[in-house]
Amino acid sequence: MKIIFLEGIRRSIFFKRSIVIVAVVVGMTSGFSKMQDMDNNRRPYIVQAEGNIEDEEKPVIRFSGKVKLTVEKGKEIRIPNTMAQDNIDGNITKKIKVTVKKGTKKYLKIARAIKRNKKIKFVSTGNYVITYTVSDKAGNKTVKKRYIAVIRSRKRQAAKLHE
């Protein structure tokens, strides 16, 4: 990014960086912003920012809790939270898309419940994959998976062993 001082160049003046960053982050490829000296002289300088920040860094998805969970069939469970952070866009947790699959079958109702942080109940045994996908405004995409093993209840397993 190139900054041109339109009201003359002054040496050793420190400007509040946040104003320039905000102007660039909202997608302006060029624009004007009034800035003031850090010593609060209140003399505005008109600054023209040319160029843009290229966001090539992918967002980061963070899990609270374990990546691999085991739950008994029929028991309610709340899947631990998932958060997404981007270096430019900040907190983008609300943009996370959740899908749940067991084999090739998708479970939309379970995915919606996970997204809303509600308790869910798995009614069939097997291995489920919860996929979290998020993209930032620049189109950088991150995918992260959590694995759920749904097993028969331990009481049923013990009863079958005694038969």
C-alpha cells in the first residue's frame, strides 16, 4: 500500500493506524481519510491510500473439547463449541456451515442443532462426521472435522453378555 500526503510531507509524525486500516479493510482500494498527529495537534492531514490488502490467509477454526467423541445411542449430548477467526474479518463464527454425515447419508436436523448449540440425540449406532466449513470475505476457505462414534448403550452390551 502506498500512502500519499496531499498536504505536504512532514517527518516524524506518527498517525493513528486504525483509521488507515479501517479504510482499507472495508474494501476501499483507494480513499481519503483525515488523520491527526499522535500529539493531538488536531491538525488534519488528508491522506490518500492506494492499493489494497490482499487477504491470502485462511480463517482458523478452533474446537473447544475433543475432536473425537464417543456417545451412547439414545443419550443426549451437546457438541462442544466451535469458533472461527480470520486475520482481517475478525470473528466469523456465525459464518460457519455445519454438515453431518454417516456414510453417504446427510443429517440436516442434527447439523442445525449443532449450529444452534442445542442438545442432540443419536438414534442409530455408527460413525458420524461433523464437517465445519467457513470462508472469509476474500474467499479463503477452511474445513475442519469432528468425529462422533455412537455405540450401543453399555447396559445393553452387559445384558447381551449375560444371555
